[in-house]
Amino acid sequence: MDDDAVRADGGAHDNGGEVLAMSERTQTRDISADDVCILIPTLDEAATIGDVIDGFYEEGFSTVVVVDGGSSDETQEIASERGAQVLVQSGDGKGQAVREAVEYIDVPYVLMLDGDGTYDPTDAERMLEPLAQGYEHVIGNRFADMDDDAMKALNGFGNRMINRAFRFIHGADYEDILSGYRAFTLESFERLSLDSDGFTIETELAVECVKHGVDTTVVPVSYSARPEESETNLHPIKDGGTIILALYSLAKTNNPLFYFGSLGATGIVAGGAIATYVLWRWLQYGIGHEILALASAAAILLGVQLLMFGVLSDMLVSLHREQRRRLEQITREARDSRASESRRREEE
């Protein structure tokens, strides 16, 4: 990438999944390579980290931060030799590494990717273009240009199911929420409430972007297979199950109607099933089951209460979002007004 300002002239998807021409956006800003920090979380990536760092230097970037999770190989030494700033995280997991590393970044834009050599540094300009047009968070869609052997069939199926679940539960189509190729403004990241430690960090980022109204878009990127000498740290079944549970649990504050409504519906269905069994036994054999009848009534009552709580919570969340949008709009207008006044005084 050249040091010239990055300007967007391509296309991307908005939060609703509809195609939005980026040239239609009125807000523009200049982004030079010096304004961007390349953030690379690593764990035992000695086989690839050197080439990844070199690739971004060749694109014109000068600030590369590698946050390492205590690699047992030479990842840290290689990264340091190639000129990257190496941080050793104090905890465990990719999510904790990202949160900790961002605290050390003092430039306004971050381009984050894995250090396994699967992402292409030449896609950096494409990832940053939407930020120049005013977007705050960019996701690189791996499925747009993926090598045939880049992802196992099980992983691909799981990724698509997770994306569909995210779209259904959280109401946004980000196409590839598990992508590790992200570009975002430091200011927008600081607005998010993140506490994920492991591989659920990408999922939590996507949910938080929806929850806090972060202007997010998706761009196509290439995705290559891992080099043979590089081993993945991902466990498809275990980590996939953790991600699904995270999607559901995060709905508690982002889509409470779904979260509490699903629990309530489960209670009502379970109570109804028990009640049906009790009634059938009484009609068929004249046998009563007082304890089961009491349990079914309690389950139905609890289910109804959870549904009501979900509706009320959803109303409160909607009201909170509207108030937050208004406050953010007032803040932006005040900031733009001060910037305009400052430019006017400089011109005078």
C-alpha cells in the first residue's frame, strides 16, 4: 500500500445485507499507512509470521504489533527480528490478547488479522477503503475468494450455520462473522463491551457492533490454505460449540425478546407436554398425578413470565438504543462544528 490516502470507490453490504455503493456515502476522510496499526495475535506461528510481517511492510505499513500468547516456538524472536513490536499477553486466549494489545495502540485505525498466513496483505487497501468512507468496522469475507483446500468441509458447514444463526438471532447479515480479518477505528472499538477471552472474540465483535450501532460493512478478501508446516490452534467441535453458546448468551442484552422468549416458550411447551400426559392418564386410567400437575403449572407460569419479561426488556433495549443514537448524533455534530470552527480560524 502506498502512503497516499486510501479512498473508497468500491461496493459493500450494509447491515441489512443490501448492496450499498460506497461512493454514495458523503463522509470521507484521509487514511495514510502511518495512521494504521497492523495487529497480529499469535500462538506458535513461527512458520508463517515472518512472511506475514514482510507482506505488510511491502504494502507500505510501518506499524506492526504482534501480541503473542506465550508461543513455545520462535514466533516472538522472528517477529522482533522482522521489526514488529512484540507484546506478550498477560492472560490466555485470542480475545484477551486483542483487548490488551489495543490499549497500546496510539493510531486511529487498526487492521487485525491472524498470523497463520491465510490472509493476504495485498487486501489491506480493500479492507481500509470503507473506513475512508466513514464506516467504523470492516469484516473481510473469506467465502468470496477461498482456496479449495483452505477450509475443511466440517469447518465450512459450521461457519455457514453460525452465520445463519447470527443473522436469525441478532438481525444483521455480516456474511462471515468468524473472519479474523478486521479493520476498525480505535474509537469504535473502545465503545464496545468485550470480555471474550478465546476464539469467540470475532463473534462478540459482530454482536457488539449490532448492539452499539457501529457502522459495519463487509468486503471480499482472499483466503488461502494454511502452510503444511503450520498447525491450527482451532478445535472445530469444541470451539464451534462455544461460539454457538456465545451467540445465544449474547442475545440476552442484544435481543432479549429472543433470549427470554425462547426460554419462556420452552417452559410453556414442557409444561404443556406434562399437563397433556397427566390429563391423558387421568382420562384413560383415572390415575391422578398431583406432583406432575403442579410441575406442569409451574413450568407454564414461569414460561409466561419469561415471555413477558422478554417483551419488557426488548422495549427497554429499544429505548436505550434510540437515546444512545441521539446522544452520539449530538456528539458528532458538536465535534464536527468544533472542527469546522477550528479550520475557519486557521484559514483566517
